[in-house]
Amino acid sequence: MSWPLLWSIVLGCALVAYLLLEGYVVGMAVALPAIGPDTAGRNAVIAAIGRSFLGNEVLLVVIVGILLGAFPTLEGAVISGCYPVVLVLVTAVVLRDAALHMRRRLPHRRWQHGWEVVLVGASAALAAAWGAIGSLIYRALPVTGDGRLAIGLSELFAPFTIVCAAAAVLAVAVHGCLYAARVLDGDVAVRALQLSRRLGPLGVVAVLLVVATAVASRPVRLAAQQPALTVALLATVLVLLGLLTRYVARGAPTAALVCSGLALSVVLALVVATREPYLLVYLDAPIAGMTLADAAAEESTLRGLGWLLAPVLPVLVAARLWQARVIRPPVAGRVSWF
Amino acid sequence: MDPQDVARLQFAVTSSIHYMFVALTLGLVAIVVIVQTRWTITRQPLLERMTKFWGQLYVINYALGIVTGLVMEFQLGLNWAGLTSFSEVFGVGLAVETLTAFFLESVFLGLWIFGWGRLNRWVHLALIWLVAITAYLSAFWVLVANSFMQHPVGHTTVDGRMVVGDLTELLANPTLWTTLPHVVTASLTTGVFVVAGVSAYHLWRGTAATDFFIRSLRLAGWLAPVVAPLTVTFGLNQFPLILEEQPTKLVATQPELAAEQERRFVEQFGPDDYLPSATPLAVAEHLMFFIGLLLALLSIVTAFALIRRAIVRSRLLRPLLVVLVAAIPLPFVANASGWIFREYGRQPWAIYGVLRVDDAVSPGVSTGAMLTSLVLFTVLLATLAVINCALLIRHARRGPEGWLIGDPIDAYGEHRPLSERALALSGKDNAP
């Protein structure tokens, strides 16, 4: 196996883990006004968020770290190319974290409520930024003469981008509700399940809207190099959404959570796999796009990085699994820090 | 204004804010490690309160360290894509930092926060040790990347790009190994003087927890005379290497050597201005040096004043408590000056003698976009930094009497801190 392929597998694993784990954290925060209308409910939801987010948000830093180390060309192109969306993303993460860390530090109602508003808004903006970046990476992008991405207002505000951003907010909200229904109990869990029941059918509408805007847009059509695979993966997403709706109706949040997790992973796979061999597809340019070989660092760099990190990767996974075991149950009898 | 000026200003502002919290994180975690180790062995209740009190300040401070760090990491891609695509070596240091050190630090910290009362106390102690070890590993790998920018070694060139050559040479960079001890001791000095200052505040005010804070002050007062003079020594120890590798950094104090290096740069790269301006460098260097000496002196005086608790018992020595409170900002100023000296002194190079800052900026990003992000991040991070400092001061002033991290909660409400119940029962504002 070649080093670039190995590193892209590591990156893929980190992306899936980030989307699923941070997905429910962000989703619970987006759904907070609906599932925690009273103070006790909000405290319960945010305490559950607080138990998870320290170990989940670092995956974003890890993803950028892998990009910096193993795919520096892709990192520079995408992050500086999507400049305005990345600004929104970073600002959202900063505000979301600040809200979680600072809310409980003073006992005043208004102080805490203010940070709750920030938490909900920033989490929604974060999910929307993911959707927008995903849609921009997916479509064919205009480039300048010297091969830099030239993303302008017409790309940022294309119907496809906007629909994808909205769909991402909806997707994490459902995912977060299902997680809340699984780990919390009482009224909060009931409300979370009810909300996911209402949002489930909207998910199907969102998928159809994404497909409609994609078909109507030439740059998006150009990017889909493998139509058969695209259709198959889209059908899988719809089947998973159907299953999700059934499990929610039966009151089985855990099974439904598995469906939402799988659906999110399939969407990620769709973005990456259907445009083989390109990571970025260029619009009307002499070069068709950026391949894995173009994006990856030199062999010697990837090898050095591999030797430095190989012994540590199992430790990372083990530490994160241990944390999951310890933090899962609510901390009964102790002050909740978040 | 050129895009590179905006990008440089933004980097200077965000990294200065970032490092304030990083230095305190590195310093405080060492104090928490010492106190919790002693508590786990002796099981003295006072040491448990000390662990929780200083640990709580550590966690509040950590919040800003992580969000500002995130901005720093993304900023490299946003504004400095030229640096990362030209030199793969730089990204390697940061990649290893995020994966091995920072990821684990955050996971272990989460476990430490939520492990109170549910993990075996020795396991819980091991966690704070792991948090500390990974925090210092983080600092190490960031310095690997930074030292490469100061003195590029361990690389080869492929298609005009710098790629990893000899890994051992990269890790054996002499600049790294002379800087690391200085950064570590400077961070410890920061933590120690914050602990000393906060303790001195409470002792001066005569708050109830005298025993608590005299013990905290003793710990800090015992460590300070070790770490503060060492910081100065390790700092001075870097100069022979700077003279050899980066003489232009010493343009203020060694103008002839700097000019000689500039002549070599002109021969190699063509005529241009290869010297950073002398005044900011001289100010930063001297500020750092005099604060370092002052803190070293203060640490020794404090150590003597702590003999038989003289600092609280003798009327002559009590004003020293006020001096210690007033000294809290000094290590932060010195830290910032140190980094200004190191990074501004590298100008006009992003990678010394190889890549100019102008060529490291993201190509094609407009000045307008950069200005937007400069204003956005400056306002955002400065506001959060001020709020976080206010929270730190508030919690530090409150002392160990209110509810602390990991405290058991009352039987009345699941997620109600003790202080809220006290508030409800007494009706007066003694809440955190």
C-alpha cells in the first residue's frame, strides 16, 4: 500500500469519527431550544454535551493537523480557497466552546441564558459551514490561471451550497436528538424523540432538494464522475432515512442513531468516492482536478510522519474509548462542570 | 496595506493572546500535579481543596488556550498557505503535535474533570500526570516546527519544495534544544508567580483560608527561586547560537555582525532589506531580560521571607505580599516580549535564509478578506480573553470556600452547585 493511500485512510477515519461524534454534540446544541425549554432540561442537555465535546472537538484539530502534515497542498488550497466559510467555521467553534466553558462559571440566570443563545447560534452556524464546505469541495470549482481556487459570491451563494448548508443543520439536529434520546431520560428524552420524529420526513425532503439543485447545476453535474455509484449511495441514504423513521416511530433511539450515523458516513463517502480519481474537480480548466498524488506530501515526508505516529495511533484510539466508557453515565452526586 | 502586513499583524495579535493562556496552562498544570500527588499520598483534606482550587483555575484558563490555538491552526491554512505548501517539514511538527499531544491532552483532561469521585484516586492522579506530560509534549512539537523556521535543518529539496530528509537531524535541531528549557522554565515561572500572587492577595486581605494560602505560597515560594533564575540562565544560553545562526536578530546589540550577515544575504539573494528594525527588538529584548532578573530577585527575597511564616507575621515584610500581587502581570509581559524578540527578529524570513514572509502568504487572498479576518479574530479573541481573565480573577478572589470542580452535590437538585443552594437558603449573594 502506498503512503498517500495509507494517510488518506487515516484522514477518512478521522473525518467519519469527527462527523459522527461532533455531529451529535452540535446537533444536541442546535435542538436545545426545542428539547430543553426549561432550565433543568437545558442543564441536563448541556451537561451531556459537556461530557463529550472535549474529546470530540479535538478531532477537528486532528483533521487539520493531518492535512497540514500529509496533504499540505490540499490544506492550503481548500482552507484559503474557502476563506469566508472557514472564517464562519472557526468563529462558530470558538464561540461554541466559549459558551460551553463560560456558561456555568457564574450563577446568574441572564449570564447563563446569554451563553445558551450563543451556543445554539454558533452550533447551527458550525453545521451550516460543514455543509457549505462539503458542497464546495464536491462541485467543480473555478480556478485561476496559476491553478488556485477562485471561489466567489456566485459559488458561495449557489442554490446547491445553500441547500447543502441547511441540510447539514437538519441532519445533525436529527442525529443529536437521537443521541439525546439515548443518553438522557425523563421529559428531555421524550421531547428529543418527538422532535426527531417530526424532523425525519424533512430529511427526505432535504435529500430530494439537494439532488434537484445538484442536477440543475452544471458544475455539480460535471463533478460526479461515477453516476452509477452516486445513485447507489443516494438510494442507500434514503433507505437509511426510511429505517430511521421506522425505528423512531417504534421508540428505539439506539437503532435510529445507528441509522443516522450510517447515513452521515454514506454522505461523506459519496463526497469522496464518486469523484475518483479527483479530490478537487476544476471547472473549465486545462487540468481536470487535484488527484491524491497532487495533494499528498512527498514520500519521505509521509514516511517520516508515519514512523513518528504509528506507535501512537493505537494509544489515541484506546484513550478515546476509555474516555467514552467513563463519561457515558451522568455524573451523579457531583457538580456538573459544564 | 499589503496582504502580508495584515497577515503578519493578525498572526502577532492572535499568537500573543494564545501564548498568554498557554504559558499559564503549562505553569499551573505543574502545580496541580505536585499538589494532587501529595494529596493522593497523604490524603490530607487541605491538599484536596488545593488540588481542586488550582485545578479549577487551570481548567478555566485552558478554555481560552484551546480556542485561540484553533484559530492559530486554521490561520496557517487561511493566510500562510505559501509556507505550508513550500515546506512540508513545518506541517509535520504541527501534525505530530495535534495527533499525539493535543488530542491526548484533551481526552485526558476530560477524564480528569469527570473522573472526580468515580475513578480510583491513583488512576485519577495518573490522569493529571498524563495531562501535564501531553501538554509539555505539545509545547515540544510546536517548538520543533518553530525551530525549523528559525534554523531549517533535516530537510531535502524535491521539485523546489522542502520535504522531510533526516528525521533525527530535524529533532536534534540545536535551536530546539536551547529554546525548549527556556520556554519550559518561563512557563513554570509564570504559573508559580500566579500562584504566589493569588495566595499573597488572600493573605494580605486576611481572608479565612490563611492556612490554605500560606501552604500554596510556600509551594510557589519554594519553586520560584529554582525556576526564575533558571529561566534567565537558559535565556542567555541561547545567545551564542543566535550569534552563529541568526546574527540579524541581534541588529540592536551587535550591529556589525548583523550587517555582515546582511551582506551575505545580498550576495546570495540579491539586494533587499534583510534586517528587522532595531528599536522593537531592543525594547522586547531588554523588557524580557529585566523582568527576568526582577522575578529572579523577587523569588529569592520571597523564599527568605517565608522562613517561619515571616511574610505574614512581620509587619516589615507584609508589603512584600502586595509586591507579589503586583508582579502577576510581569511574567506575561516577559513571555510576550520573548516571542516578539524571537519571531520579529526572524524577519524578513518565514524560514530563515530560505523563504521570505512575502512568499509565505496565501497567494490570491485579497487584502479585504485578510482585513475582515484580522478584525473578526482580534475582536473575538480579545473579548473572550478579557471575559476569561475576569472569570479567572473572580474565581481566584473567591478562594476555596465556594463550590469547586468535582465537589459532591447536594441532595436537593441533581445539577445544582452547592453555592446555588446556599444562595437559595441564605438569600444573599455568596455565589461563585
